Amino acid sequence: MSGQNAALAAKNEQDTVISLVDMNKWYGDFHVLKNINLEVQRGERIVICGPSGSGKSTMIRCINQLEEHQSGTIIVNNQELTNNTKALEKVRKDVGMCFQHFNLFPHMTILENLILAPIWVRKMPRKDAIDLAMTYLKRVNIAEQSQKYPGQLSGGQQQRVAIARSLCMSPKVMLFDEPTSALDPEMIKEVLDVMEELANDGMTMLCVTHEMGFAKSVADRVIFMDGGEIVEENEPNEFFNNPQMDRTQLFLSQILSH
Amino acid sequence: MTMVFQPSPDMPPPASQTGLLHWVRNNLFNSFANGLLTIIGLAILANIIPPLVNWLLIDAIFQGTAETCRQGQGACWAFVDAQIKLFLLGPYPTELAWRPIFSAVLLFGLFIITARHMLKTAHLVVAWLILPLPIYWLIGGGLGLEVVDTSEWGGLMLTLVLAVVGILASLPIGVLLALGRSMQNKVIKGFCICVIELVRGVPLVTILFMATIMLPLFLPTDVEIGILYRVQFGIILFSSAYIAEVVRGGLQGVDKGQGEAAVALGLNRWKTTIFIILPQALKIVIPPLIGRCIALLKDTSLVVVVGLLDFLGIAKAASQDAEWLGFDAEAFVFCAFIYWVLCFSLSRYGRSLEKRGQVGHH
């Protein structure tokens, strides 16, 4: 019995990809993140929503330490994030991130954008990196653009390239920081389709987004944040149909009223 | 029932009023005051240009001796022709002239290779950075070549060596200073700020004097570094500080998201700087960098004050030749013309680099 429990605990341990414990962050005197506690299991799809300034972007940026936290613990892939640069670089290899403004490298072709990290971080031979890159470009339906520069692509295409660029590092987790917020309405779908496909393949995903349709159809869990705190988290059906907190109800009524 | 949306066909823009007359009316005589200014301007030009053209070309003497020149009215280009070796190479031994000429071929060859992008960027950068070595070796000798003492260097050759080597050596130093200045480490940052601000706070002439007079005081007596090398060192130091500030501006102009994206992919700080930040920063600062090159090319004429005979210095020396006394104007006009050709070409070259960099960018 106890042996079984230990095995279960070990399995749990192993399957927890991200864990935030009592995490706090300040910008100067401003307390942006307050006592954040969050566990993400392998394969989980989590959508984080909330009003602007609620700290949702800051929270996922702490997970790969684009922002430092000042207290509490963050463990990613069994590695605690401290100011040990080497350990941090190792964690970042396995955590992919997509940004609101894509942040493709404008002085490199699409292909060069994709093969840079596999070659220089994973030490992959150039030829293998190109094969890998073309595989992922095909997967996001954009292989024919590989020799173009980012500036020659539409926003939706650029974001798909950015997703492919992250996937080339074979990440264990993908973080999405408002990936569709800077896109024209007609381009949002092509990016969400790629993300949904990724979710169906079992990728662990944390996604800050305002796309509630995406949250309903893809997420295992929806997290609502306000004022730097996690106000409520639930599975999507419960979250949208039966929100517990008045703040969540207000937020949902605001964004779903149109 | 669904209606089929038919996009409207494209129409040409309304026929514009072009043509010379229209341009003249719109740009030169679009108001009474502007019309008046145009007429005054034309009157001034009419008084300056004909005599200038007469002196420069029509009455000019292209062949002959000092005697034929003195009898003529126009410019004496025969003087420049007679002294051309002095203008270009100074007192450099004539029988070894192929060496500086070959250096010039290397330099311009690399310009063309760069402009046509015939090599990979990384190879180009390396080629440019090591170029000073073959230049100094070819002109100065050693390692199997007959040594030519630096006191025999002069003319346009000396100007180009000081400027080209100055720019090429100060670019990497300037980039390092700029990177150092934007680092978190307080000691490195402080050191870079000190170097940059000290050098920028002093005129080039002062640095040249310090390099020639004060540097030997700090060196052991048995170590002697030729004056040319000391001057070159001073020029590199001076140029580095200015380039550092130009590059720092570029570093600040690169979007923060670029570094974040690179770091998020797992690249460390140095790889992020080399592959992502620097290429974009340098592209932003091509125009001011070309400006620095042009300024430095002209600033090298200050080495006259420490006794080196650069292009301008040799022009003055040539016009004091006993046989060709009194042709200062020709010497300086020729000098100015060559400087202008060089600087203007550099400026055009910079424009072409900028245009090439714009492919595929917003």
C-alpha cells in the first residue's frame, strides 16, 4: 500500500513540468505578482486570462525567467530557477515561447530563423537542422516561404513561423504570450488552428489569450487573474458556465456580452 | 441569395502635369519672393561660373613646364602632372611603387567584393579586419620584403593608410567599448565610460601631440616606436571612442523583444549579442558610421602638425618646390578634388549598403 503511494508520488513528481510555489514579484515598489501557486502536469493545456495589467504575461515570462521573481520557488523540468545562468540556459532550451509581436529576427530568412538555435544551442549539424526546420515549416503550412524575410510575410504567417521556430528546439513546454493579439481578425484563425493541432499532439501549453473560443475547445484548465493574483481556476465548462467568484463573473460578462 | 463580390478594376492615377516648364514654375517662380531669389541666384552664378570654368579648364595648361604655365592665364595642371608621384606616394622609393599600388588594389577589390556580396558576411568581416596587416606589410616591408622606413611614407598613400587602418581597427574596438558600456558589470562599464569620455573630450590634435611627445616618456628608453605607428595608435584611439558612441545608439535602437526571443530559444548572452543584437544595431548605424569614416579621412590631414607629410602636407611641400614655385592654388584644388571624390564615393557606397540592408525589412 505504502509502496504504491510512493510510486504514485514519484510518478506525480515526474509528471509535474512546472511548479510555482508562493511566487512573488515586484517592479520596484509595485507588487505585480502575489503568492502565485501553480502546478502544471505534462500534457496539460492551460489558458490564462484576465484584464490587462493583471500580471498574466509577467507570470508566464517568469517561467523562463525573462522576468526575475523575488521570492518563492519556480521549478521547471525538475530544475529550480535561481540566478545560476548555466542552469537557466538549460531550462530555456526546453521551454518554447511565442510572443505577441512574434519577434522573428528581421535580418535572417525564415529558414535561418529556424535553424539558428538548433545549430548553436543543440549543436545540431546544419543539414539536420535544415531538415528539421523544413519539417516544422510544412507542419505550419508555410514551407514555400522559407527563403523570404520576416518582413515579407503577413502577421499570421509570421506567428506561425515563430511557433515553428520554437518547435525546432523540441520543447517540453510551450508558452504563448497573447499570440493573436497583434493580428488582423482574418489571420487569428490560422494561428489558433496551428496551436490547436499542437495541443492535440499532447504538447504541454500555457497560453495567455483573450480567445475564449480557444479556451473552451482546447484548455484543460482556465486560470483567471486580476491584480497580480490567481482569482479562480477551473476546467473550462465550469469556468464559463458556473464561475464562483464575482470578479470572474464580471470579467466574463464584460468580454462575452458582444 | 448570395451576391458575388466583384473587385473594381485598378485605374491609373490622374494624368499629372509634368514637364520642365511646370517644374520651373512650381519650384523656382512659385511666389514673387522666390522668383526674385531665383533671379539673384542666377546673376551670382553667372558671375562666378564662367571665370571658374575658364581658369579650371579652358585656359588651363595641361602640358609643359613651369615657364609655359607662368605665361598662361589658367590653372597649371602640368605642375600636378609633373609632381604626381609625389602627390600620391610622397618620398616613397619609386622602384617599389608597386607595393602601395598593390595594397590599393587589395583595398578596392575588397570594396567591390563587399558591394556585390560575393562572400559570406562572416568571411567579409574577417577579411576587412585582417586587411591592415597586409597593407602595413606590403608598404612597410619586412618578412622577405625590403624594409621602407616610415619616414619615407607620404602623400595620398599615407592619408589612406592612416584612415583605412584607423577605421578598420577602431570598428571592433568601438563595438567592444559600446558593448562594455551597456553591460551590467560596474567595473567594465566604468572603464569603458572613462575611455570614451576622456578621448571624446579632447581634440584630435591633442591626442596626436600626446602620441608623439608623451608616449615615448612612458616607454623604456631602449624601446622605440616609429612616429607613424604612434600617430596611427592615436587615430585608432580617437576614432574608437566616437564609433563606440555611434554603435551604442544602434544597440539602444534594437527592439527589446529581439534579445528576449533569442534568450528564450536558449542562446546565451554572447551568442544573442553576436547573432541577433549586433547585426541589427550595426545596420541601423550605417549612415552615422559612414559619416565617421568620412570625417576621419579628412581628420588625418591634422598629422601635418606632428611632421608627417600626408596628402595635404605633400601638396603644400610640392608647391614650394623651387622649380614649380607659386602654384599653391593648383595643388590645393587638386587635393580638394581628390578628397571630394573619395568622400563622395564613400557616401554613395554607404547609400548602397543601406539600400541592400532594406531588402525584406519594414
